[in-house]
Amino acid sequence: MPPDVSATGPVERRLRQKIEETFSPERCSIANDSPAHSGHAGAREAANKGESHFSVNIVSQRFEGLSRLERNRAVHRCLAEEIPTIHALVLDLKTPKEASQPR
């Protein structure tokens, strides 16, 4: 089932759109962690009030053959316009095979 985009802010919607266009993920979840950081200096100084901290989980075949660093760099390139306005971005990036393996 697709996520309820009516409950998301503009930054989160742009993140999701760019990730889906670039990585064609089997799964993509984006959590806006900003409310938990509302009193922190980084959140107060962020350009996007209420959308400064995100945790992103992507499962995509496009990560096959890429190292952890290469995957992170690919996501940062994809989100290059948004990165300067985000204070914290936690990434969990897996191939479908990695995602199907028990922890």
C-alpha cells in the first residue's frame, strides 16, 4: 500500500519522489524524525522547520554491486538539492537479497 502523502510535508514528498524516480525501490520508507529533535540547535537552525531530520530505508536492485559508501553517495547525489536544508539524514540502503536475509 502506498504511503499516505497527505500527512507528509513538502520536503518529505520531494525526497520520496526523487528516490522513487532514481532507484525504483521495491520498498521505501521515510520517517520524519524532526519532532523528536525540535529543541536541538540543528533543528532550530534548519531551513525547513519541522522537516530537518529523516530516517530513510530503501530496498533497491540498483544497489547491487555497490559498496555501502557508494550507495550513500548515490542517495546524496539524488537528493543534492535537499541535503543543504536537512540537518540529519540516516540511511539504511539494501538490495532485495540483503533485505530478505534474517538479521
